[in-house]
Amino acid sequence: MPHQSFHPPERTLMGPGPSDVNPRVLEALARPTIGHLDPAFVGLMDEMKVLLRYAFQTEYSLTMPVSAPGSAGMETCFVNLVEPGDKVVICQNGVFGGRMKENVERCGGVAVMVEDPWGTAVDPGKTDETLRAHPDAKILAFVHAETSTGAISDAATLAEIARKHDCLTIVDCVTSLGGSPLKVGEWGLDAVYSGTQKCLSCTPGLSPVTFSDRAVEVVKNRKTRVQSWFMDLNLVLGYWGSGAQRAYHHTAPINALYGLHEALVILENEGIENAWQRHDLNHAALRAGIEAMGLSFAVAKADRLPQLNSVMIPEGVDDAAVRASLLQAYNLEIGAGLGPMAGKIWRIGLMGYASNQTNVLFCLGALDAVLSAQHAPIESGVAVEAAMQVYSA
Amino acid sequence: MPHQSFHPPERTLMGPGPSDVNPRVLEALARPTIGHLDPAFVGLMDEMKVLLRYAFQTEYSLTMPVSAPGSAGMETCFVNLVEPGDKVVICQNGVFGGRMKENVERCGGVAVMVEDPWGTAVDPGKTDETLRAHPDAKILAFVHAETSTGAISDAATLAEIARKHDCLTIVDCVTSLGGSPLKVGEWGLDAVYSGTQKCLSCTPGLSPVTFSDRAVEVVKNRKTRVQSWFMDLNLVLGYWGSGAQRAYHHTAPINALYGLHEALVILENEGIENAWQRHDLNHAALRAGIEAMGLSFAVAKADRLPQLNSVMIPEGVDDAAVRASLLQAYNLEIGAGLGPMAGKIWRIGLMGYASNQTNVLFCLGALDAVLSAQHAPIESGVAVEAAMQVYSA
């Protein structure tokens, strides 16, 4: 029995990512492939670096997309900066801090954890104390926007604390890039990685990274070789560096880069401050609807990400049945909770292209209908109107 | 000055890869993105494994695409199988054997090299001798089809020698998969990696891999943790494994996987033996034209890959000028030589969708015209007809 072409269902993606992709990005993916050493492609790479610097709000020279998903971007930061025996202080307030620990240990480093409850921001005071107690720490690593919980942390303050203790920072900005204010240069972050499938309205598969000159110096002056050949920035830079030195390293994912370039052109065209405001507005509308239904958020207002809304699952409601019903009957994907939050929250994403009025109203209407059908204790029939009041204000 | 959408030139890609992409694959890339835990996507993953097993000609359970380019597929094989202190015998007859050495050393392993001249096949006798001299070797690594030279090696015989010495094999099949007979199961290869941008007619960015049960046992029984979190098969398997155990590891590059699935459906539809024959036929036609022009091949006939033709650059011809002229005036990309073969050969790819009659005739005509304009010592005006005689036979 021969296999057939795969035609995916048309979903509305309002989970933790991938989020809805801008149709312009999908169209760009299908453009004709060219060689990875073609002068036209080299021009694309040069533009990409400029556009990524805009998205990250930095002038760092080493700014480029890693040719693999966000978790490879994370690993690129750790394997290049951590040498055996290096001490890294890691702030954990969700899934991804734990993954950072895994990375440090696999590099032969020593991880010192600063634990905060899931769903809260990283505590700068505790971080400061920990760094003081570990004066030999080389790096502070933390997550700017925790995709597993929807909490944002104060990256500017954490970076300032790190500098005070003469530490580099490694910062996970997978979910913040393009959705929440992120000012890599002004805040002086040192090694930052992100993903394409969240607030950039692009498909998954690439990981934009940016490194401060200070971090690049550390990479260049390592005592040991980077344990990964694929992720060794000393080699990757020969390819993504300036024209004269360009050397073959690996074959770049050409068409995926067409898509990212298009997504970044769209972001530049909108203006990054406007993108941040759009994420705020749609979050406010969703929040109005969620609260009008009588539901509540898992994250305190001050720490809440606009692009990832963790909503408490009401008592007696069947988590999996609600999500399955939304997916099957409405073609609407929302996310489940992870780890200790599994079964307790839904994660409703309003990321990038998915952060729009239609999605907010559609999601509220669908959630209202599905919860009502389950006889959930909610106020039915008021959410959409509450959200519309925000848009009309 | 705002940036604009990128519209690539329409090239004919006859270099060492990426090669021409089947338009059906490009179209598939642009289909709507769905979530990486969506039941529909899980179905796609299951089909992908079946289709990849067909392409590799194996029943190995662990068969899947790594979410990154071929060099990450290579690294996936080495970091999972090599532990610190392990001895690996590597056959080098081109660029990629050297990269294998880099990988072994970065895993803390000891590389023992078997050197053969660039452009020749790996010598089984020398390999056997080396393994006999190193009875503590754990792995034999070699390249099936050397993309840097266009030489094919006898993978079946090399694997048999490895088994005799109780070694696992790691085999680079980046350029052979879909283009030359490759029978992973019958030959008993243990860890095989490939790329999508060569004979599969797909875009670059993914690396299909397949592991024998024997290799999987070695991975599962490691004394040390795999140094890469992203490439650790113990974790990746939780995601690509069977349905019940499926656990989030990283966000798969959804749309790139649509493209690979489509490419594999096309291959299944053509039939893999037919694809091998097509590559042979177009190579024969190109060869007839090349030889009619008075040009010669860098690789002896018995070792020659049909999908990668290394043609000697005639005396007095400006390598870079010819390639630039082909690219600029004809939109035709052919490849340069690498390493010791730089400036001495051109690499003309006839891979996947690019292996067709139109490309062969177009390339011969263009090469004839450009070389004639450079007053190269060739027989002009006969190449296309010589190739046509092969097609008419």
C-alpha cells in the first residue's frame, strides 16, 4: 500500500508553540532552493544578521540563527561557554531551568541551582545571595520568559547582578523574542538563544542566538575544545562571519532561512514596539474574557507573559477531554501544563501572528462552549463581549 | 531603509548539494503548520519512519530524521556510540573522514586513521590490517559515498570486515541515500546518517539516521552520559519512539518534515531500484558528453559515483571564472574541488530530482560554450549529441 502526500488539518495554534505562522512565511518557504555558497544566499545571510540584531535589540556582531531548534540553540550557548569544572548558577522556575542544568553537567560543569516556585518570576535577591556565596561562579543562567508557566523574569536586573559578580549571563529568550520587551544590548546580556516558532510567526526548526563581544572572547580563549563539532562557534563563525573568511561548515537549511528572513522583514515592517503592544493588547482582551468567565490565571499579574497565558483549570473539569474537544471540533490547539502544573493549567498562547483579535474571540467562544457542555462552573456567554470591550476602548 | 522579501534566483543546482528540489517538496513545505504533539503530526512521524526504512533498505526500529543538517546526524552517531577512551578506526579518502576524526576526538575517543588517496575507494585490505593491529577498536567508521571526491567505497565488504573484528560501523551515506545501491539491513551497517539535500530531492536541514539493534544496545548501556543533550538518543527516542511513550524533547521542524515526507513518498512511488537506475543512466549520458569533449574524470571508473561527477579541469582554464560564468549567465551551479582537489576538479552533481535528461544536456551545452569562450583545449559541439546517443540507445 503506497503512502500518500500528507495534507495537515488547518489548526489555529494557540498553545506554547509552534504558533500560527504568517502565510507570507509559508509562501517564502516554497521559493526555489539555491546553493549555500551562492552569492545571493550570502547576501541573504548578511541581511539576516542585521534583521536579527533588530529583533534582539542589539549590535552584537555574533548574531545568527543556529541551524536547528531552540534546544540546540540552548546547547550552543552552554557548550561554547562552559568548560569542565566551570561553575554555573542557574535560576529554575520551570521546565527550562532544569534543562539548563542538564546542559551544564554534560559539559562537565558544576550547576548551582536557585529554585523559585513554578509560575513565579526568578527572585533577584536570592540570585544575588547565591552568587555571593559562590564567588567562583563563571556564569549566571536564567529563563527570561518561562514557556512552561507563562512567567516573565526581570532580565535587566538579573544581568546587572551577574555583572556585579563578574559573571557572564546565558539567557533563554525563546518565548520573549518579538513578544515582550527584550533589549539585549541595553541590558548587557551575554549569550542569548531563542526560537522561531513563538513570537516571530515562523515555523519551528531554527534558533536565533546572539553573543556579546565579552562572551565571544571567552569562547575564543577556551582552554579545551568545544565538545560539539556542529555547535562550535569557532567553526560556525567561519561560515556566518564576514564575507572574506567564509568557509564551508555545514549545509545551511536554505528554505527554512527564507522563512525566517520573511518573518523578520515582517517584524521590522510592523516595528518591534508595535509588536510588543499588540501582544499586550490581545492579552488584555483574552484576560478580560477569561476573568469574565470566572476563570483565573496561574501567574500573578506582575509576572504574567502576554504571549503565554496560564489559566487554572476549574475544579471537576476533565483537562484532556477539553483539549481534545477543542482540537477535534474546533481545530484549536491550546497547551497542557507540564511537570507539577500538568492537569492544573492550560497554556493559551497568543504569540506572533496568532496574537490577533480573531484568535482571541474564537478561543474564548470555543472555550466557553466546551466548558459549558462539560457543566463547568463558569459564567457562560459573557467572555467574547468582555474581550470586545477591550478592543473597543 | 526597510528590508524587502527575498526572492532567490532560479538556479539549476548541479553541485555537490543542495541539488534541485522536487517542486512537490517545495509545495509541501508551505502547508499549514500544526503542533508537534498533534495526533495528525504523530501519524506523520510514524509514516516517516516506515518511509525512511524503505529508503535505507532496512527494518531497523530506530530510524528517524535528526532535526538538523547532516553534520548533526554525523555527530549524533559519534556522541551516542563513542565514550571517552574508545578506539575508533576511521577510513579517510576525502573531507568527511577528517570530520569523523574531529568528532571522535571531541568525544574523548582515540582515532586511528586508515588513509587512502582522495578520489579512490577505501582499501578493504588496509582496513582489515589496521583492525587486526588494533584489536581493542570498538568502531569502524567510513564514508560510503565521498561527496568531496565522487568516489564510492564497498560498504558491504567493509562492514563484513568490521564484524569479523567485532566492531560496530558508523557509515556516512549522505550522498548515497536514494542515488546508489545502499542496503543497510542486508549489509548489517550499525549507525548510518544521511542528508536530505542530495539524492532525496529535498531541501537541506534534516539528517535521516538509522541504528541497528546492536548499536541501540550499546547506546543504552553506556557507562557515561551522552555529552549532547540535543542529540542524546536515549531522550530523542522518547519522542520518536512508539506512541505510548511519546515525551516532549524538542520542537520538531514541522514544515521541513512535511517536505521530507513528500520526498520519501515520491521515492517510494518511483521505486528505489528505479531511482538507482535513473542515476546510472544520467551519469552515463553525462560521461559520454564529458568524454566526447575530451575531458576526463578524477575517479577511476569502478569507484565512480553516478550522482557526483568529478571532472578534471583542463590545463590553463580558470576554474573560478568558469563557475562564475555558469552561475551568472546560465544560472547553473556546479561545485568546486575541496582540499587537495581545489582548482583541479569540478564536481557535477546529478542528484535526485536534478538527475534528469534536461539537466545533463543543459549542463553539457553550457560547459561547452563557456569553455570554448575561454579557448580551452576541448572538442566543441559534440557533447550534447554524445549524451543523446546514450538516451536513445
